[in-house]
Amino acid sequence: MTTFWSEMVKRATPYVPGKQMDGENILKLNTNENPYPPSPKVFQAIEKELKTSLHLYPSPTVDSLRQAIGQLYDVPKEYVFVGNGSDEVLAFSFMAFFERGETIIFPKITYSFYEVYATLFNIPYKQIELNRNFTIPLEKLFQAEGGVIFPNPNAPTSLYMPLQDIVEVLEQNRHKVVIVDEAYIDFAEQSAVKLVEKYDNLLVIQTTSKSRALAGLRVGFAIGQPHLIEALIRIKDSMNSYTIDRLAIVGAKAAINDQQYTKNTINKILQTRRWSREKLREMGFSVLPSQTNFLFAEHYLYDGLTLQQKLQDMNVLIRHFNVTPIENYIRITVGTDEQMELFFKKLQKVIEEM
Amino acid sequence: MTTFWSEMVKRATPYVPGKQMDGENILKLNTNENPYPPSPKVFQAIEKELKTSLHLYPSPTVDSLRQAIGQLYDVPKEYVFVGNGSDEVLAFSFMAFFERGETIIFPKITYSFYEVYATLFNIPYKQIELNRNFTIPLEKLFQAEGGVIFPNPNAPTSLYMPLQDIVEVLEQNRHKVVIVDEAYIDFAEQSAVKLVEKYDNLLVIQTTSKSRALAGLRVGFAIGQPHLIEALIRIKDSMNSYTIDRLAIVGAKAAINDQQYTKNTINKILQTRRWSREKLREMGFSVLPSQTNFLFAEHYLYDGLTLQQKLQDMNVLIRHFNVTPIENYIRITVGTDEQMELFFKKLQKVIEEM
């Protein structure tokens, strides 16, 4: 019964997100969520907004939130676009900057949604193989016909690309947009946002879902020069006038403004990441040097799929990607210390029984 | 600086929503919002959800909300798609069912976003002129090459098309999707949802923004046979896994389930609509027989733009469309009795001073 489907629906190859299982006894380390709650100021802001005007449309321009994000990065609000999660910002960016008939470039091992967007919008793409150490071969990102997109740090490898390398990619693509998807940047060295003033072809995309613990609220954003932001606004205003609801606007704004809380949360996660990485190594894993809130690891004996499935049988969710050359790896979200201790207890049991 | 813009951005002609002015003394009758707050159960549900898991992603499939909507209309959840406002559902529907190179049909005077979507996605369209009494000439909707879309009741005319006419449109377009956009249906005779079981080419789109007073929360939905819903899901999952945040999911569900509250609110608005229409007539307006939460009216002496601007100077917002043949009309959202009394006091003053 696909008679009524457009060509677009027919060629679509939808993204499959990590499982969202509910349940009391599930240890959920599979979708890179923040294990801590968001800032208490988020709750205060939402509770206040809730009492006023849910029957009225939200701001279509979301200026107050754009301003708050701008202040964080010391740019005017005209440099900021806000969307319904960074996935929507990414989708709009594919629509705004990439073209049918012009091949874009992204790594073969990366956020798998890029391929989904490109397929949906009929944008040709070239996926470049990673180096053997899983870093991205820089020169392969040069002179793209249609543009470049990659996450920094990359997912699911967790590896960070230094800013001087990003500068090279920007220099070697002066006439095409380079999108740096910084979903995990707050757990890494530094953001490319500081390059935005110099490079009119740079769009940086971030989210409040990870470091700010607002995955449930759906707010992502992009930072770039106003001509890029204007393009995103034109797409958004041709799709949906109001993409961020009233509660998400005030909640995200409160989270952005409570930078001290965010820093504390990040520090806790970095600390847990450190000892968890060591612990994994002791258990026979090689672990990439993560600059994210997850660890990407390969056991010297056991394959990734088996580990993932055996852990799932014990109510522990982690993620496995059935793709060469990472099929032996597992991706583990860094939880709280308590969660990770429980994780290691279960992992120990799985390994002992193998 | 449009060098970096895709062809899609360049041809986009973004929608311009009604003004969202804030301020204590503004009487806002310009965006067809519900003047009453949503059900108290909405607040309870959101407050409860707020305390639990904002740091976790929401359900990507939104099954609980789809189920609630399904129960309301006595269809399984496989007949229901949920999106970020009915605008997003409309955008996804254009992507899912309409095709480049196949002309779709919609009325010339109608929700102006249809033209925006068609332009964005390069879908050719034919806009049919309304009859002199502003009804839609039925036979002009027959045998569409690419599909049909119209609101029922139509906006901004406020006029309702009876179900037997919709059946004719469906019969005369057996091989193309007919989208009936029922944003205002709860203020009208009856929904076309009951035709969904019989017609595999019918998609009905509704919203929680109007009758359920949740414009600030962004939840719209579509009802149709599972093959149509599956197409929408494929588009959504190729754009953004989680379009509805945790608070919006539980809030909308609570609103859908509190059908008694919704009915009471609608009845109050219908009562206010009745006397407001009479009052407008007494003041020299001809007013179309509205089946929506707004009134569409033309004064026998004064033109619409002047009235709208003079009212705006007095902090009263209504909407005017600078399009033939409705340029003399004004669109007034039905507020509370108190709001409408204030509106008529200000309107009286405007007219006296002209």
C-alpha cells in the first residue's frame, strides 16, 4: 500500500535511535544521556511559565533564548539559530546548505543520521574511511564539491579533532559550508565557535541534551555568521513557525544561564569517565581516549554484539553498531559513579560466564 | 551573502505568523488562540513529569499520546501520527504525499502556509478561486494530478464544508491523497475522521492549539489509514527522532483525555461567537457564518486595513490579509466575553472617530 507514497518517502531510510526502554531496574547507558538532573533553575523557570500562558503561541523567533546562547559564546543573537533538538537543526542545515547534485563529504564511521538526511534530500555523499587509529584523515575533507559535515568529537569513536585541523578544513573549503556537529563538545577541549567570526563558511551545531541534561526537552542550536543563520530561519519559517514550545524555551534558557551548574555536572562526568576507562582496561578492553560522555571500547577476546546482548539480558543497555570496522566495539554512556559500579559488576559477571 | 544558500533556501518564501506582541495591556485577537487556559489536568501531568526524567530522551514513537488520540476517535494508534504542531504535520505531509512535477490543488484563499510548503519542496500547485460567497467550488477539487489540501472549516473565511462534499472530493481523487486540515473542526459540525476507515486516500490533520488551548505546547496530529501514517513516520524518523518533548507528550495527553473540559471550553467560545457576530452586524459588518473560533467580517463603509491599524494603535490586535478578494475583511479571534466587550468598546471608538 505504498501507492500514495512520494518518491521521498520511498527512498527514505529512517534513523533508528537507541532503545528507550522504561522500567525501574534498567541501567540505561545506551543513548549518551546525562545521568544527572538539569539545573534546579530549569524546574523553577518551567513551573513559573506553566502558570502563565500555555494557551498562547510561543515566540516564533525565540529571541530570548538566542540571546542567552549568544551571551554564553559572546556573539549577538543574529549568530544563533535554535531548533527542536540538534537533529532538527541538522536536518534544516542539510536543506539550507547542501544541494542535489553536489557531493558532500562525511566520515564513514560517524553519526548515522547524516546518511539519513542525505538520502531523504537526494544529496550525493562520499563517506571517507577513518584512519586505522579511528581519527579522521584530514586531507580527505578538503575541496568538497557540496560541503562537509562531521561531529567533533566524532561519534561513536569519542575522538576529538584539534582546532588547528578544523581551520585547515575550513581553509580548504572556502566556498562550501563546513558543519561541525559539537553535540559532545562540552566534554572536550574547546569549541570551534571561536572560529565563526573569521570563517563565513563555518556552522557549529550544539545541543542542550548532553552537558545540560535536557534530552527530554528538545533544544539544539547552531552558531554561525548571520547569512548562515538567516538561511536556517528561512527553512524553519517555511516548515513550522513555532518549533520550540514555551516550556522548552524557558527551561533551556535557565540551563544555558546556569553555567556553574553545567560545569559541575561536566566535571563529575569527566571524573567518572577517567576511572571507568581505567577499569575497562583492567578488564581487557582497549578504550579510545574519549572526549565525550561515552566510552568506545573493544575487548581483546569477546565481540561487541555478544557483550551488548548478554548485558541486555541483565537489564543493562549499551550500544553496539554492526558496521565494519567497529563491529567489535561497544559504546557505553558514562553514568554516575553508582551506575558505573553496577555496570562493572554486571560486566564482570558476563565475562566470567563466557 | 547568499553564496552558501541552497536552491531550496533561495526559493523559500517563509510564512509570516500573526504578531506575538507581549505586554499587559494588549488585547490579542489575532492568532486564533483559545482565551481560556488548558485543563487543570494538563498542569498536574506536566508538574509530575517535570520531577522525573527531563535528562532522558522522550519516547521517539510517542505511543502513549497516539493511543489517547486514537481512543478519542475510536481508531488504533497505528492510525495516528503526532507532530510538533499541525504545521510540522502539514510540512511532513507535503514531503510524504506530494511530488515534484505533479500539480496539487488548494483554494486561493486559505491557510497561506500551503503555498510556502509547495514552494519549498518545489511542488507545482493550482490555487482555485472561491465562489462569490467564499465557499470552495467543489468540482474544482476533482481529479487533481498530485493531490488536494484544504482546511475545513476554511481559514480565514471560517466556512465549513459538509461531509458529503468531502466524500465527493475523496471519490473524485481515488488515487491521490486528500488532506483535510481540521485545525478548527472542534468549533464546527463534525470531523472527517469518520471517513478514514472507508477512504485510504484521506488524511485528517488536527491540533491541540485551538480547542484544547495548548498553542504554547506544540502538538498536532494526523489521522489516516496505517499506510499513510507509516509514510509520515518515515519522514519524521528521517528528520528528527524526537519531535515532541516529555512535557508536551504528557500535557497533550492530559488535554486529550479531559474531553469534558474541552467541551465546556468550546461551548463558552461558541456562545461568545454567537453574540459577537450579532454585535458586529449591528455595527455595520457583514459576517460570514463562522464554524471556527474566529469571525471574518467586512464593514459596509470602512476597509479592513484601516480598521486593523486603528485598532492596533489602541492595543487591539486583529488580523488583516492584503489579498483580493478579502482585502476589506478583518479576522477577529473569539475571546472571552470580557475580551469581546472590550474589543467592541474600542471598535466603537475607532468607528466613531472615522
